[in-house]
Amino acid sequence: MSGRDRNRGSVVERARTVLPPGEVLRGEHCVGLAERAPRPGRFRRPRALRSESRTLGNWLMLPVFGAARLMSVTWNPFEALFEALFWREEKKPGKPFHGGWDSMAGRLARAVVPRTRNGAVVVMQVTDHRLQLAYVSHARSLMGGHGPVEAGWSIDLRHVSWIRDRADVAGGDHEIGFVDGSWCSVHFTGPGWRHMPDAFPFRLSHLDRNPHAG
């Protein structure tokens, strides 16, 4: 097992500390938005891990982050600012996302990319009662400790309709559908992702039609 895989396993274990008492864990895995999925603007993304302070390393990287943002600005800075802060879904038409940012899938997509001071690994947890995200801070103390862990967005599992394997697009990509007809595409990172769909109520393969496709 590589060092990266061991670290990922440690992160998943730490995320278990925020599981609701008495609930049975069905599946867990590090998650992000699929590469092809639209990204919510900054102000649509929730704040997480508010209790932690910015680390020295993060302060030193701020100029790099700022330069990267400036390089991404188009010839129309006002349009670029609006797109970055508020709305980016229509920038990528036809991508694996449906329902709008205030739908069930939209709220999941927003929560998968939280705003934090030091960055965080997002872990998706499926229990016998809910679908939940947990945030594990990237920060470490000078004494070798770890940053905080926090429970994030969650939804009653009865509101999750299906999960659809999209390994035909990229290994680890899955669409998650909800009872309101919305869905979004996420990416389970690292080995072992093939077992994650078994935790969901209803599983589809990439050969199956999206139940809510138009």
C-alpha cells in the first residue's frame, strides 16, 4: 500500500468520529465533483471548519492562489467575476448535472467543494439512515497532530433514489439521483471505489438509462 493510500485510509477513519450515534455505516469514501461536472461559484459553496486558523503554509501560498485567479480572468473582468462568484452551470451545457443549485443534487454538489481556510478532504458516508459528507482538515499542528473534523451536508437516505456507475466516462465517476428528479456527478477518489455504490438503495450501471434523463 502506498503512502497516499495509507493517508487516505487515515482520513476516512478520522471522518467516522462525526457519524451520528447509533447509525450503521454502510459505505464511506473520499469524494469530489466529477471532472466534467459544473462547479458552483464561490459564494454558493458552504463555509466549513470555521473553528480553525489559517496555517503558515497556507498564508505563504496565498500569492500563488491569487496569481492563478488573475490568469483565469477573461477579456471581460465583470463577466468573469460574476461567473466565478455566482453562477457557472450554464458555462458547461449538457454536463452531468440537473436540477439547479438549490435542488437536492445541487446542494450536494455545493457541499462537495466547501470553502475552508486550509483545505479539506471530503468523505462521503452512507449509513442506514442518511447520506452525509464529512470534512477532514488538511492542517497539521507543529507537534504532528491533525486538524479538525466536521460533519457537513446530509440528507435522509429515503430521498436518494439511485446511484449510476459512469466508469464509461472515468473510473470512479458516479451520478447520484434524488427524489426531486435532480442528479449530479461525483468522483470517488482512490482504490476501492467499486464497493461504494453497494451502500446505496438502488444501483445502476453505465449501461442503464438515467431514470430522469429527458
